[in-house]
Amino acid sequence: MLKSKSEYSLVATESPPSLSEDNINLRGADERTTTETMPSKLRRKWQVFPGKNTFCCDGRIMMAKQSGIFYLTCFLIVGTTGLFFGFDCPYLAVALSPAIPAVGVFTLVIVLANLFRTSFTDPGIIPRATPDEALYTEKQIDVSEPSGSLTSYRPPPRTKDVIIRGQVVRLKYCFTCKIFRPPRASHCSVCDNCVERFDHHCPWVGNCVGLRNYRYFYLFLVSLSLHCVFIFACVITNLILRSRYDGFFSAIKETPASVAEGIICFFSIWSILGLTGFHTYLTVSNQTTNEDMKGSYSSKHGQDSFNPYSQESVITDYCLTVCGPLPPSLLDRRGFVLPDDVPSYIGANGHALDAVLPASPSPNGDAFTESNAVNIHSENNYGTTATQEFSSQDSERGTL
């Protein structure tokens, strides 16, 4: 006998999860559910960073650990300028022009802004290879060890040759970072990091100078040169104006701080101007200090070697260095370090996502794995527009 329509009841069923955003539920509002699936406190990546760096403001600011001379730089700049404002500006503002203090404040702000930007910016550090990437690279490199050797054996330096604009450029393998360094990169022994377009490590700014902060370093030198010349000229003018009535020694007695300012500026201005001129030459020729010191593009063994990164125009090279676009940082300093038992999907606020998205199958049936390849925007630097992807999983290197 057939049942009536009222005897039937609806049964609720669950549909399989999909990849739509509607099925992803943030559990930030439910603290109890969040604590059941993940630890109460996750460490950020800057807290376990392997390099010799110091981080502040929850990883937003990074410097080298050896930053004592940086504080000396700040003391000399601020202290000398403070003496100038206290002993010279009041007299010169009345005797010459009230614009003198304003110019002094303006140049000081520009100097400190470029100094802090140079010191607190990631210079272009290249992340180290993961254990899986390092193991894959080791398998790709044929290392012949002596037979019967019972002691540890360090293989010879490993290199790869690439061609950039017809010039052979050698990529060296970094045994610390377990990667093949991109062109123009080098490993800083002070910070223990590989840095893109490595120029040098400057203790006066407390940081490496590389791809992402070189322009600020150069602008710091230019602005500091102008600031130093301005203060030195004002100090001399102040002493001359005061000595017209009571003599030079009486002027020194009235403003003894001006003598200290003049001595500091006199001995500093030559080195600062010389360094600014040297880096201006490097900027217009699209070179780094490291390349210039090594003579990378000088005559080698009777063969002419040219700079493949130069645009053959001093104006173009200068504008690309000072005004060209900067690549983003390759370091996820404020990201979270996830243990094995924590879901892989963590939001920026540290809350886990409710749904674990399945891996997309590949054509051969295997799941795609996320690559840790480093996308290095090697503008070659600064000059070419080619974008290189350097990964430890690259077995061969083609022509750039």
C-alpha cells in the first residue's frame, strides 16, 4: 500500500566542500574553535630568521646586529646640527636672513629621512633554500668525492655560466644559503645573507647596501654633503661677521661651539664629498662598489669586457638608479611559522581558515606542490627589463 504524502519527511544532507569563498569560514570570531585547532601563539618568521640581523616593531624594521656606528652617525649629525641651531642660527637669522634656520631644518630632515630609510630597509636579501630545495640542488650537481676518504670533504666552488647581452656572467653557489646567487648578488659576511645587487656593507648606516636601499644611500650622501657644506659656510660666515667689531679671538670666545662645528665639518666634508663623487661615478656607469673593486668589467687577460647592465647613457643609468622602480622584498618577515599540526591556511591576523582546500590535481594524477622558487626581478640592475626566476629546482640555466 502506498504511503500518503504526509508520511514522508525531508532529510538534510551535506554537500561536498567546494572552492568557493562562501565555504571558507574565518574562525576569528570564535576563539574557542581557534584554540582547538592551532596554538595560542604563533611565532613570526623574523623571530627565527637565520641571518645576523636585528628586528624591531614586530619585524617591520631590520638592521645589522653590529649597529653601534650607526648611532654614532646619528649623534654626529644631530649633535652638530643642534650646536648650529643653538649658537649660529640666532645671530645669522638677524644679521643675514631668517631663511637660514628654515634651510637648515629642511636639509636635516632630508638627511635623516634617507639615513633611516637606508638603515631600516631590507637591502634585497635573498631567502635561503628550504631543505627540500637544497637536497634537490645537491642531487643535480655532480660532486666527485675522493674514494676512501673518511674525513669530511668540501667540494670546490660550484658555478653556472649565463649569457647577458653577449657577456658571460658566472653564477656562484652559496654554501651557506644553498642557492646559486643571481647576477650581481653576493654574500655579506657581516649580515650572513645573500643580497641582490650587493654594493657593500656600510657600518655607518648599520646595514648592507643593495638593490632595495642603494638609492636612499646615494641620496643620503648627496643630502649630507649639502648639509655639511651649508653648516660649514654658515659657521665661517658667523665668525667673520662677529670678528669685524671685537676681533677673531673675541668671536671665538662668544661662540666656542662654532669652532667645534667647523672642525667636525672640515674633517668630514672631504670624505663625504669624495664618497659622493665616487658613488655618482658608479651610478652613471651602472656599477656597484663590489664590481668596481673586483674590476669585473675591466680588461681581463687581454680581452675587453663591457658592463652588460649599462644602458650606454649616463643620464639613463642615473635616472634608473635614482628614480627607477624598486622590486618588493623577498622576505615574508611578518609571516607565521607553522608547525606540522597547524592548518596551512593562516590569515594575516593569525586566525586559521575553517576549510582546508584540496590540492588541484595535475594532468598525470599527482597533486601540484607549491614551489618555493624565488622570483628575482633582476632588472640587471638597473637596466634590463628581464625577470629571472632563480630556483634550486632549476636544473639548467638558459640564455638571459
